[in-house]
Amino acid sequence: MMVRSLTVAVIGAGVAGLLAARELQREGHRVVVYEKSSKLGGLWAYDPRVESDELGLDPGREIVHGSIYLSLRTNLPRELMSFSDFRLTEREYGDPRTFPGHKEVLSFLEDFAREFGLIELIRFKTEVVRVERVGRQWVVETIRADGESLDQAFEAVVVCNGHCTVPRLAEIPGLEKWRGKQTHSHNYRVPEPFRDQVIIVIGNGASAYDISRDISKVAKEVHLSSRSPNANLSKLDIFPNIWQHSEIACVNEDGTVAFEDGSLVHADTIFHCTGYNYEFRFLKTNGIVSVDDNRVGPLYNHVFPPELAPSLSFVGLPHQSILFALMELQSQWIARVLSGKVALPSKEEMTADVEQYFQQMKKLNRPTHHTHFLYKPEEFKYLDWLAAQAGSPLVEERKKEIYRKFLKLIENPHDRLRDEWTACGVLVARNYNTRLVRMADKACPFNAKRRGEAYRKNPNNVDIGNTGDNTPSLHS
């Protein structure tokens, strides 16, 4: 078997781009990584700036790539924010909590890039403005921050530009006449601008609950709106000024917001915590690859467009999974396909597979914009499939079990898991469930040892149990 060494452009130096660069380099490819900003880390590089148009509708606005807010912490524990051979559970950068803040994750990614010699591959402050197939090569046109423009040819391109930059907005009757403030979670950083306001937060994902809790510290009232059929009018017990509502029925010109549950709220600001749109303005494929209602395609298993495979690929499009592991496996698959160690099916077979997937979505009444959403239990089937394609080890069952259990907890707005668990489970809040501690020990190999050290230093500050009636449980 002849192993190929190709010139490959990687677009973006976030988690996906760093993993792609590492795996491509391991396979002997010659890699250039393009990064628009002056930092690596993508989403995890906090940027205090917000856009001039906070709904992201003005095409002439200066786009701020980052979407994280100052108080953001991970939604998954350290074990799941790790790579197969470079683990956050074995490193600390000043924030040892099980669910660390964004600074800890960025430090981890910077350490990862240094460890594997990736920094020298990155061309910082270089924006990709055009990627186009010319003959058998891809021309990548870039513009540096100093205005210098450059075209460079590559044999393959891996797109890793992320998908948390272009806001996706809720469609609500009467919103066009709303006189109050509207913003998207993409442009939220700190709560202070919303002091003493009545806030409506649309969404039922992690950002909606996080931002609601953060803003509630200064806001007069916070009202969460969800399309979930289980959402009913109720006050969240552990927060004095947060209410849960059903879907919004309409917005009125006088500033009131009417909910399907019959309640009416006079609000100052409406927050859209409603996700993002995929966008690839730089990619010129004559319609071969397009975005239709957040469906990027056609793509064979979310990675390769059949018409352009294997020279064009995407990393990190799916969501609702153990994403660090998913992106690592996708990167390994791509790198080995490009080197010739792994073969793809024929163009016809890949096209047929994509069409079968689309038909299956229709049969299950799944909306087009959920094309890259991995429903349970598909997230693990997809991880196992990727591992098999790449010839890589399977994601450990322990990680999958942690993901299943923690997902139930972090999706619950009443849950205080992240607040009550510190030091990777070492200092466990009183009245917390012993099962959580045991899970933490399995997730973080040094948990038990460090808890013992903490206990010897101050026995009164460490408790491994006393399961009260209101403690969370890891039972399914």
C-alpha cells in the first residue's frame, strides 16, 4: 500500500482545527492552519467584544467569532473534555473544578498545541476569504490583518471554522413591532447591562439556563420560555426571580409578551438562546455543498461531500455527543483516508447513503435543521462507527456512561451540580449523593487520593455523602 503525503489546509484553530492538524501531521501530511484571530482555541478564547448588531442581521457588521460569556463553565465534566492521549483530568491550570471555566479549557488547548508542535503550523491573523477547486487542487485565498492578500494551492482542505458565530433567531408573531431590546446569546458577556430589568429568555438549552441564572443576580425578573411540551408555568424553587413558561404566543407593541400558558409579562429585553446557523461564506463549490435550513450537505456521515471527497472534509458539525472525542475520531478518519490507509466507498455508494439518511429523517419526522443533531442513542453509534472507519480504539464505556448520567443532570435547570462539586469531586458539598462521588472517582483517577489529602488537612470541609431527600441521583 502506497502512503500519500498531501498538502492540506485546515481552516480554524479551535478544538476541531487543532485535532485535525495533529492527526494530519501524524499521518505525514504537510499542514497549514489558518486562524483569523490572534489566538488559538476558537470558541474557548474569550472575547469581551460584542457585535454592533446584537441579532446578527446586518451583513456589514464586524463579526465577533467568540460566543462565550465571562461566567461560562463547561457543561460536561473534565473527563469528557479530554482527548484520548491528552487528558484534562491529569492537568490543572488554576481551576481544578470538575466543570471548569473557559480559561481552564483554553489553557488546556494551548498546552495541547505546544505538546504536539501545532503552534508553528498556525498562521494567525489570517482570514480565509475563498476556498475554490481549480483543476485538481484547492486554491485558498487569505487576507492578513495588515491587508496582505495571498493565494495558495493545496491538495486537500479540512473545514474547522466552528458553528457558534451566526445567530439563529426565534420566529414569533409580533416581534417585528417589539420596541424593547433584543439580543442573542452570541452577544452576551456579563449581566450588569441588564440590572433591574425584566428579561425574557427563549430556549431550553444549556446557554438559556446558564444565562438566566447569571442575569438573575442583577435582573428584576427572568422568564424562561421553552417549546418543550413539558414546560409549564412555574417558579424555579432555588431561584427567587426565575419563572419557567411555555412557548411564546405573541409579542405585543406595548411591550408585553404573551405565553401559550396564558401568562402575560411586560418585558425590557428578549434574549434569543436559540442556537446558531452553519455558514461557510468562503467556500465556493458551485452548489455542490450548500447549507439549507442548517443542513450542510450532502455529506457522507457529516464529513465528506461525495462529489468532492476526499479532498474536502468537515470536522465538528454534529452536536449532542461527547464532542471532543467525536472531533478526534473524525480527524483520524480524515487523516487516514487522505494518506490512503483507509478507503472511502464509491461516490455513488456515499450519495446513496446520504439519501437514505435524509429519507430516514423524514420517516421519523425530524426537521431538516436537525440533520447534524445526534439523537439518543445515535451519538454513541456514530462514535463507534467513526472508530471502526479510522481503525481507532473505541471511546471508553466509562466515558459513555458518564455522559449519559451527567446529561440528565445538566439539562435540569434546578440542578446545582456544577456549583456544589469543586476540585474535580474532591471537596464535595454536604448533603450530596455518594454515587456522584464514586462517579467522580472513576472520571478523575486522582479523585480519591486528593479527597484523602483534603480530609487530612481539614476533615470538616470534606463530606463523601449523607444523601438527603433532595440530593440529585445518578440513577437513570
